[in-house]
Amino acid sequence: MEKLLWLGCLYFLCILGSQGRGVKRQDDFVLLAGPLAQPELRTSSNGEHAAFDCSQPIPANSILYFEYLRSKGVTHFKVPLSWVQLLPTGLSSKPQPGVVRCYQTLLKQLLEEGLQPLVILHGSDVPESLRSRYGGWESQWLLEMFQQYAEFALKEFGPLAQSWVTFSDLDEVLHAGQAAGDHHLQNILQLNKKIYQFYHHNFPGNGELFFFTKMTCTTVILT
């Protein structure tokens, strides 16, 4: 099998820090691979591929890929959700049914192959279609839209994943906050609190929802 690139991420700086405890045992670490990529879409000039967003069918060889990762000791697989693909209009009442089914199938495949999904609600950028309509994180409209999206995603996929991340990278928000008196960041923190409460109220004992400012990762080559 050709070499596959994956990420081994150590989450103790974010997950354990948020829970107020230190790293005490091997179980505090996870080996994380993913996400699936869309080879035909590039996000930068250096050839980096866009993450799979269910705008196309799941790759035919995905199950073999998951089996291979599991055989190498990988425990978790990163699944970033696409806000704009799931809710093109931004309204939770008008989802894309095909995209919802695609993510459900992907999560089920991972579970069947012994990999725990780590679902990311949002990366660093607000979808342009929503930003042009509602503005940035200073906008209460956008905050409310994101909360609706998060609650929709948790209802649809919550039973299929025990590990969730609200914001995986806040560089954009932190940069904007430097000029706005950290107002954007405060909005994000309050929004995260509401989503956290929603998740643990509706899925008690099911898993955890975390808030990251950065993931600490080490790149490894599997042969």
C-alpha cells in the first residue's frame, strides 16, 4: 500500500486543560487521522487539498483506508463538517438531505471500522455566503445562525459521535479581536458556552464537546 499521510495529535493542551487536570496516563493521548480530502480541490498554491465536505459521494475506497488506519493503531478520525453544505441558506429548517445522509454514512463507516469520529463544527473561516449576508463574529445574526447550525448538527449526528469540537482554529477571530477589543473572541466564548450546555443537556453521558484554539499535532508517515 502506498504511503499515507496522517496526523497524530496530542490534545492534552486543550482537552485536558479545559477539564483542569494534567496528563497522567497513556489513555490521555489519541492518534488522530483525517480528514478525507478532495483531490480535485486545492485550498492553496502549495497543493494542499480541501477537506471532504460531502458535496460529492464518499470515496469508494474509504472503508479500506479506515481499516488500514485502524491496523496501524489510529483511534480517532477527524470529520470537519461543512456549515455551508449542510445549510446552504443558513436556515436549519432547510438542510441539504443528501449532505446529511452523506455525513451519517461516513460516521457509521468509521464506527464500524473501530474508529471514533472527532467531529469539527467549524474551522477558521466563516462561509463567504453567510459573511456577506450577516457580517462577521461581531454580528448577533451570525452568532444566532451558527448556534442554529450547531444544534442542528448535534441533533443529526450526536448519536454517532462522542467527541466534538466547536472551533478548531480561531486565528481569524483572534486577529480580528486585536482591532475590536477582543469583542469577537468574547462573542465566540459565549456562543461556545451555549452550545456546550445544549450538547450536555441533550446527550448526557454520551461524550464530550471541547473548545480548541489550536490543535497540537505531529505529522507522521505510515508505510
